[in-house]
Amino acid sequence: VQNAWERLAFDLLDQPDPGTPGSAVNDLVLFFAPNTSTGDLYYFDNLDSYQVDTGGGTAPEAPSGLAATAVSSSTIDLSWTDNSMDEDGFKIERSTDGANFSEVAQISANTTAYSDAGLAASTTYHYRLRAFNGSGSSAYSNTASATSSGGGTPTTMYVASVTTGTQGAGKGSKYGTTTVTIHDDQGGLVQGATVTGTFSGSYNETASGTTGADGAVTLVTQATQKGGVTVNFCVDGVMHASLSYDVASNVQTCSTDPAGKRFDEAVPSTFALYPNYPNPFNPETRFAFALPEGSLVRVSVFDVLGREVQRLVDGYRPAGLHAITFNAADLPSGLYFYTLQAGDHNETRRMTLLR
């Protein structure tokens, strides 16, 4: 055709990484066989990429915000943002060199957390994932990396979590409570650690106790209060027969229990998902989330395989502090993740059901 535009389609016949989907290719190199063109001048304009129309819809949007966190010498937790409403699930891939990935799990739709267990100690792992449905797979998420902790002998310990709450004392009175969990530098639970600290807010007293086999100790105030109360607790020190206290490694040193706060206080300034109490629990536990503005909210609970086992909130919620009670009477013992998706905020926490 002379002096006219023609639309051309190019098929990918070869690429350096055959495992990369065509939708993820950013650059094309075009080769023309010699002596097949005339002396005419050819222009290429408005280059674009198209997926083959299979008549089955479109592939889902790619997940984003992938984060990897080592929790022990053999386990790394993953979390991400689900940007699609029509995926059938997610494919998670893992690599030890950051270049050669292999699939390690397929998990269900609307999942934003996964726990990768059975890993080698002191090893760096790289992760990526993509959503899929009947029309194909999305582009990959960002790559996230984490190094599993060493499998050697622990030497130090730190505060992994501090949660506070209240306990009924009868006739409308409440005790203040706190549960403190201690981990060692290999990610293990520490038994026999003596925790001392100070209650503040509606209560003002010191308390101490020793962690059990679950690495946790629950302390209760001697005093009681009535009505709406605020419970704060700060860890002042931790002692153990063979481990030293590394305060710089604390995940938390002080905590305020949302369930103990007054619900008529000022609107929160940031999105937040608070630790559950009690933890470990059987069969009920309670936690709260904060919204600085009215938002569409989804709060879900997932098992370690990334399967959603219960959706607790799915809809609009006004600004403020919102408390949730989770009942796991029909679930087996184990580790679970609860997630908050609100606006652009995505947050995941862990809880343990122990029967």
C-alpha cells in the first residue's frame, strides 16, 4: 500500500527469559530480512501493546506493596496490597539469588498475607507474586527480600508485643491488664523471663511476673476503676538466667489498649490496626482499628496457607476507633493473620489460637 498507514501485529518468538509473560515485556527489537524492502522510507508510529482477545475478560491488576519479614530461623511472613477485584488467586514465587524464581504456593483470592515456613536458617530469600484469573496472570509485584534468623544458640531477648486491656471485677469495676511477649534473637519464645513495668492512665502502679512456655506473661492491677478507663503499660526491664535484655530490639516497649479507651475521644490522626487481646486466645479475642476518616474497610482473618477463614468487616465505616470480637470456636489451633484494608492503608498482625 503506497502512502498509507497499516497496522502491524508482532508475535514474541524469542526472549531472554522464557518464563516472563508477554505482558511484562517492556522493549521489543524488530529485525527486517534483507532485500525484502524497496527503496521506500518506512515510519513506525503509535507503537502500543495489546493482549490477545480470548473473549474471556481481562487479566487482574498486579498486587503491590509486597513486604517480607523474617519471624524466625525457618519462617518469613509476607504481606501485600490486593489491587484487583476479579482475581481467582495469587501465585507466590521464591528465589535465593534474586534472579531465578520458582513457584512455592497458590493461594485464594482476596488474600493479603502468607507465611512461608520450613526455610533454612541465616538465608536470604527473595519473593514476588502475581494475581491470576481465567483470562491470564497480572504483571509481577515488586520484589521483597528477608533473611531468616540464624539457627544458633540465642544470647539476647527483646519485647515482641505489649497489649493491654481490662478484666471485670464485679459491680461495674475493672482491673487493668497487660500481656507482654518476649522473643529471643533467634525468633524463639522465651520462658522464664521476669518482666517488670508500670501501669498508667486510669491506673498507676508497678507489676512484675514471669513468662510461661508461650513466651508471654499477663499482669493484672491490684486497683480497680469504674466506667470508661484508659490502660497504658510500659516495660521497665526484663531479666533472664541466660539471656541479656536488648531493649534496642524491642518491637514495642509501651502499648495502649484500644478496647480500654473511651470511644468518645478525638478522631484518630492515622490509620492503625492494634494488637489483639488476649493473645494467645481460646476461643475469643478482641482487637481494634482506627480510621482518621470515613473509609471503605475490609478486615479479614487468614490461616498460614493464606486462606481467608473469616471476613469480619466489609463495607463503609466512619472515622473513629472500632472494636472487633473474633470467635474462632470452629477453627483449629495455630497461627492466624488478621488484616486491615482501608483507603490506601494495608496492615497485618499475627495472633495465636491455643486450645
